[in-house]
Amino acid sequence: MVVDSRAQGIHELLVNPPANTQIRVLDADRDGYQQIAEILQDRDNTADVHIMSASVGGKPWLGSSQIAEHISAEDSEALSDWGNDLAKGAKITFHGEKPPVGNN
């Protein structure tokens, strides 16, 4: 599981992770897509990846990258790299975070 360092509930998740789950925390000051590419590069044939974004200003973020409809060429390349390190038929699940009250 990959979690943005600003995600709500991250402390509880780190203290009591789901069974058989390794948690990697994204640096808020670095490109999140690239960080995930680096994490996946260290593994072979990953079959299941869960990604938890953070809500900042009511928008979803992975590290310093806002999750948006259109992404940069660099982020597009990093996403392509994900596919090189995933098992065939791998599943990627994004878990969004509800924005805190007052930031809607």
C-alpha cells in the first residue's frame, strides 16, 4: 500500500496495518507518480497495489503531484513505468480521502 504522508488516518494505518500489507509513505515534497514508479521498480510482478491520496485544498494529491484529468509528460512516463513492474492483470486501487470539513 502506498500512502501520501498527508493522508488522514495515516498514523493509525502505520501502527495497525492490514494483514500481509507493506506500507510505503510518499514524500509530500516529491512527485508522487515518480515515487510510486521507484517503489514498484524495487519489486517484481506486483499483483495488487493500493494507493491512498491526500486531500489538500479539496483536491487529491500524491506527493507534490495533483491527481488531475490531464498530467504532465513526466508523470505520464512514470505511469508507463508502473506497467513495466506490475504482474500481468495487476490491480491498482485508488483510495481517495474525503476533504476535511470546511475545505469542500
